[in-house]
Amino acid sequence: MKTSKAFEIRSLRGFTLVELLTVVTIIVILSALTVGAMGWVQKKAAVEKTRAQMALIENGLERYYSTAGVHPEVRDFNGLVCYKVLFGDGVGPDGILNTDDDTTPDGKPDPGATVYVAELDPRTNSMKMVEPSGANAKPTKMVDAFGSPFRYAGGRYARQNPDFDLYSSGPDGKFNTDDDINNW
């Protein structure tokens, strides 16, 4: 009988410390791999979202060009010029930038102005392309998926394209680095 009781005690012992540490180590390694992969996937998704935002902006600028006959000729480091002409906010009833009827952007299209990119509405901000200030939703800058401002250079200020340059600083948030996203 003593042998059967000793057998029962040994079978109920459970896991050894080495076995538990091995399982915990494997779980930690798998978690680290998953978290690392998630960061890479999120970065790639943000890059693709920025490219989609840029495509919307480019299409809007081309439609603006077909109406106004010119691309906005300005160097803009926060994308507010693109916002004005593409959402019709601050350009006055004629919808053309730098004319006498221009107004201050207030977050709503000016009466009579054409909205070329409806996703720029700071009140809904469906693609998170506009950084509004406060509850009144007045736009302060146009931002990419990383929260950095888009830069725009049009007309004589364009260096890479004949019509306009549009670029984002990319994941690192610094311009003139290898991860910049642009339209050329």
C-alpha cells in the first residue's frame, strides 16, 4: 500500500519551476514578436492612408485647375492653402484663391464656392486630414496619417513637378529623409 500512496503523491506534484519558466519565456517571446509586427503593420497602414489622402488632394487640385485655370501659386508649409481651395473655405464666392473676395477660413465652405474634396470638412473630419482648433472647428493645418502637416508648393515654387509638389514627412516626422511621401 505504501507504494500506491507514493505513486499518487508523485502524480499530483504539478509542474516544476523549470517547466513554468520555459512556458513563460515562450509566451513573452511570442508576445514581443506580435507587438513588433503590429507596429510594422500600423506604420504600413499609416503610409497607405497618407498615400490615399494625397491622391484625394491631387485629384481635387486637378479639378480646381480645370475651374480656375491655374494651380495655387504659393509655398505652403501647413497645407492650409490646399484646404482653402479644395474645401472652398476662405476663397470667397468665386472659389479662386488670392482674389479680392477671399475670407478667413471658418470651417464651412463659402457661399458659392466649390467643394472639391468633401473629406476636408473639419466638423466631420472623416479621414483625419484637418487639424481643427477648438470646438468651433476652424482649420489650422492639413495633416497626414502621422499627424504631420502636408507641404504644398505650386506654380513657380514647384521644384519636382511642373504643376505642384505635394509631400508628407512620413513616419519619422522629418522632411528630406528617405521615408518622405510625395507625389513625384
